[in-house]
Amino acid sequence: MSEKINLEFYFLDNSYEVIGNEPHIIIWGITRDGRRVLLRDRRFRPYFYAILKDKVNIEDLARKIRTYSDPKSPIIGVEPVEKKYFGRKVSALKIITMIPEYVRKYREKIKSLPEVLEVVEADIRFSIRYIIDHDLRPCGWHVAEVVEVPKKPIYRVDAEYEIIGDIKPLEQTLQPDLRIIAFDIEVYNKSGTPRPQTDPIIIIGIMNNNGDIKQFLANKYDDKISVEEFVNYVKTFDPDIIVGYNTDGFDWPYLIERSKYIGVKLDVTRRVGATPRTSTYGHISVPGRLNTDLYHFAEEIPEVKVKSLENVAEYLGVMKKSERVIIEYIDIPKYWDDEKLRPKLLQYNIDDVKSTYGLAEKFLPFAMQLSNITGLPLDQVGAASVGFRLEWYLMREAFRYGELVPNRVERAAESYRGAVVLKPVKGVHENIAVLDFSSMYPNIMIKYNVGPDTIVRNEKCNPDKHNIAPEVGHCFRKEPPGFFKRVLETLLRLRKQIKSEMKKYPPTSYEYRLLDERQKAVKVLANATYGYMGWIHARWYCRECAEAVTAWGRQTIKSAIELARKLGLKVIYGDTDSLFVTYDKDKVEKLIELIQTKLGFEIKIDKIYKRVFFTEAKKRYAGLLEDGRIDIVGFEAVRGDWAEIAKEVQEKVTEILLKENSIDKAIEYVRQVIADLKAGKIPLDKLIIWKTLSKRIEEYSVDAPHVVAAKKLIKAGIKVSTNDKIGYVILKGGGKISSRAEPYIFVKDPKLIDTEYYVDHQIVPAALRILNYFGVTETQLKRAAASAGQKSLFDFFGGKK
């Protein structure tokens, strides 16, 4: 055996293999000198816990459990342990076996024993169990005591090691030089939805971290060569991370099926012979490499309603739509078949991979920090919901505190009263400060020790021993500190430490940016904790806990409003954990101090509006920030079922009103847009209306426009599924509007558009959502000549500011 060494390595991913009836944990990593390595740990064994009822003879029960041992995966240990379960001390048996798949089999037998109260932790995946138990951190540096072993030819690595001693994380933030590729495929299909059995992959575009762009092209319609070249490129370049946009949903599944059909082995992993496959949370696993679908992170941007690659790339400043080629997928065959048009199609694919790589630069730093903190490998952390991400973090913490992890239970949804939202003071207000409570809900949970392990259900509430939630009356033990309190204190303390560390570096430095992404990841987890308790899929579900937190939240906001009013500050609006007050610097500073000392919560100025306009409706306002940006909340501009032109009009109208303080200029602008539309000067893509199919086509009793458009797509051979966004335009003609809804991809001539529909149902209503508060009518907007006399916003509110 070779010499023992302490090997420092960067943890990419892990999995396991069963070799000769023995499970081997496999870790893929990168050493300090840039070698790609595989580390193997043969010592770890799968296990789960049986929580025991009171007064059980533990030795007798352990003997009985050992009789269930199956020679294919024997029970090699039944160990008595003392643990906590929902904060209560319990006696349990830790049952250890050999093969991970047998854990569930044993669980079913053991949970039926009369001495067993509950069986837990049998559904924690073996590879993640290893990460939890050893406190490992994906996308982070570690050190392990290892010996080098002969490298098996089935692994595409530079060296192989066996772990024989400790393995632990190192507190270092710098990452190695990672090899990254972005890829995107184009498929040739003339008749609707592409089918892997018939439709070739004509282009595979790739961009790597060196800025190199390559395209692998089919030989006319023979794509065997393009797929083989892609496979060879991946093996040669040997990326650590592969990124794409909706690649879990389309590109990878299509490549997997197509390669089977054309007889190409999709051998792109670091384990010879293994191919990509669908794994946890629906992500595609590429053994030894981190396959990351950036679409999962784009889904979390509420401001972008239609999350196409070009829309998200434009929103994040990666690539402007006006500066790139955009081709509808039904037109791809036309561009491929015509030699004169083909260069444009190739450029379209290049723009896609450039945009994808650009999004990777935006999303990956945050994703990698989230992976590091939660313990979920990078390829899974994006595909997992916020609830699952937080849950994995909670499971890590539970292990540290000796808390057993509850099972996931199927349960019906239960509603509870939410946060306080004040009715706003209608009108236009100048110089308004928005005060935000810092992590209000996590701090409420800490202050009042809220959690499923501290809630008191079977005894009378006692104010000396319990924190009693206002309005709802739920009570929580003041002592000892609960699991959630300790977890949140850790998260908030960690965030403060990170922000303090950031001050050591200039904002342009790599270290600063990395730490900034880390503190954002910690903030996301802390802020998700309250919502997690009310999530019906949560292991630590507690509806009363979530209800109590919102009740304390409402009380806190109301108390803050009283303090503000006593100081002479006018409160314009309040929503969840923020207050809008008139900005008087000294009084606002005094209010911040009072909230801190009297209520025990931290609050800070989040933004200051030079001018803000409120309707009488809650969660609906528009403001002009000090740097000239416009904030629009609750109007059509942020809704998904309006055409781009309607959103554009509303945003511009708001901007004119707030920046130029002129209603007449806003009216004139709307009239000009109407004139441009009638003259055919508005691009077709601004007229597309997007609507989601919320159920199956056959379940719709009424033919709404998007349903009609969806039926036309199906008729053309294009696959349409529930939750798909359907894009359509309204054409001229007789009959109902819905009958004239046409999928936008079929419309090439702008003259076919029903301009009157867009004026009456899109442009004018969107503009009036703002302008009717200032007395403007539909007739005024449609009138050709401007009305005399300039009117300002304040004229309509009696000059009040």
C-alpha cells in the first residue's frame, strides 16, 4: 500500500457504487495542483433509526431485529442511542446494514413492531447521508487522509485515492480554475414538436470558459457525426461543470433519446460507459460532472414573466434582444435548408450559447454558495425547490444537535392569516422613505422561540413560562432554546460574519463578490424558514407556528406605526415587513432607534422615493427612486398575461408622470403609440399575449383565446402540455375575439393584426390603470388632437404632497 498523505481537494460531487456487496462512496474532486481525482470511502454504511416506546426492553428488541437480517444485506449493527425528537429526549435504536437499497425494506418490517413508536431517517439518500454525517460542503475545499491506489480505467480522472482516515472541510473560499462549458442544441423539425426518433440534431453549439465557441453540425440531416463530435469534445475538454438553459427539460432528454436511436453512445461522463440519466428533483445527472440547468434559477426572477433565454439574458444585462438573432423554432428548417439563410441560423445558435454562458456567470456564484451551505451538490440545488434546499440545511443542523429528522407526511393544505397590509393613503407623495425590518420573521422566531419542538399543545399557556402569540393564542416554551431558534441564530450570525469579512476587500475583488453571493445564499435560507413551517411537504411542518409568526409580525408593524405617528411622521403605507413614511431625516433616525430599543427589532432605510403614487388598492403603487429608476408594483406592467406593448405603455406613462409631472405629456405619448400601431410600426413580438395552460385542453369548458391558440398548435403537430405558456396574437376578422387568436409563430404579416383589439383591450386599459386616477378618460386617449393646458399630478389631488 502506498504512503498515507493528507490530500486537499475541492469537492465537486459524490455518489456511490456497490462493489462485491460493499457500498463505496465515490467523491469527484480537484486537487490544489489542478488534477481531477476520485476519492473512494469503503467504510461508510447505510443506517436508520427506530424510536422506541416507553419501558421497552432494548436488548430483547435488538435481538428480535437482528433475526430479520437478510444475507444479501445483513444487519451489521443494532445500537442503542439517546437522541432528541422534536426537542424531546427519546431512546432509539440505530440499525445499520450493508446495501443502501435494503434500508427501506428493513424499515417496513421494523416500523410494524409493537415496541417501535416510529422509524425515521430511512429516506435520506446514502450519498447525501455521507455529506451530512461528515459535514462536507460541495463547492468547497476539504482535506482527507488517503492513500493513492491504482487508477481504474473506467474513471476519467488523473488519480484515484482511498480515504482511510478523517475527511473534513477547510475554511477557504477561493475556488480552483474550473472547466466550464455551455451548450445548446437546434433540432430540425417541419411538423410541430421535435421527435427524437425522426428529427435530427442539426447544430450543437458550445462555449467554454476560455471563450472558445464551437459548433458541431449535422451532414444535412445525418446527425450521427454532430453528436459524436459533441461526445468527443466533452471527453477531450473534460469540463467540471456543464451548463445549459432548460437542458433538464429539453436538450439532455432529447440527446439521450436521439443518441440511442442513431446508435451513438452518449459517453460524456467521467465514468466510462455511464450515460446521463434523470435523477433527483428531475435534474439530469452526468456522473463526475456538475450538470446545471440555469433555467431553474431564472424561474426565481418574478420580474421576467416569459422566461425565454433571450428575455432573461436581456433582463440581466447579458445580451440585448436587439443585438442578437432571434428565430422561431418552426422556422429552423427553412434556415437550415437554404444555404443563404443558414449563416443566420448558425449565428442564432452562437447567440444562444453566448447568452447561456453569460447567465452562468451571473447565476453560478450564488448557486455554488447555496450548494456549499445546504450540502446539496450543485446539479441538484437548482432543481430543488426553496423548501427542499432549506430542509437539507436543517437536516445537517439536526445531525449536529442530535435531533432526529422527522419523516415527510402527506397532508392536506391548511390556510392561515398572513401579514398585515395597510390601506395606502391614495395620491401622489413626495420624499417617502421605505423602512424595512431586517429579517423580521426569522427574528420573531428567535425572539419568541417559535418552532414545532417548542409549541405547547397539551397544557395551559402560562405567561411566565411561555411566549403567547397575539390574536391566535398559540404558546411556545421560553426555555430551552428550540431547534429553529438555534438554527436561525446560526444563520443570522453567519451572515453578519460574512458581511464583516466583506469589508476587508474592495467591492471589485473576487473575494468580495464571492462573499456577497454567500451572504445572499444565507439570507435566502433564513428568510425561507417561516414559510417552510407552513409548507405542507415540510418534515418540520407546523401550521400554528407559521400562524403565530404572522400574528407577531402584524403586532410589530402596528407598534412601529404607532411610534412613527407619535414622532409626527406620516405613515403612507405598510406591507408585511416594511413601512412607507414621510422622510424627515432626524425623525426617521429616531424611529429606527425606538424600534430597536422598544420593540427589539432592527429596521433600516431600504430606499427613498423622490415621488410615489398610490391608488387606494393595497400592493399597488409606482415610485421614482433617487437614481431615476422607476418601481412599479401591482399594475399590469408586472403581470404576465398582457402584451409587451401594454407593459411598455404603462411603464412609460408612469415614468412621464413621475419624472416630468405632466399628465398631458403622458396622454400625448399614448396617442402616439396608438398611431404607430395603426401605421404598422409596432413590431409583432410586442403584440404577443402569453397565457399559461393551467389544465389539460380537454378540461376547458370555455374556449378562451389561449385555449384556441393551443388547439391550433396541437393541430399543427406541436406538443402542448399543462403549465405551458401559450403565445398568441389577435387577428382581424369577424366573430369572437377567442376565435381570432392565432399562435404567434404562424403569423408573419403585421397587416393581419387587429389593431382595434390592441387599442381597446391592451394599450388603453393598461394606460388607464394609472391615468384614470388623474381623471383621464378613454375618449381623451383616443382623441387625435392634444387638449389645451398642461396639468400636473398635484392638480388632481388638491395640490397635496
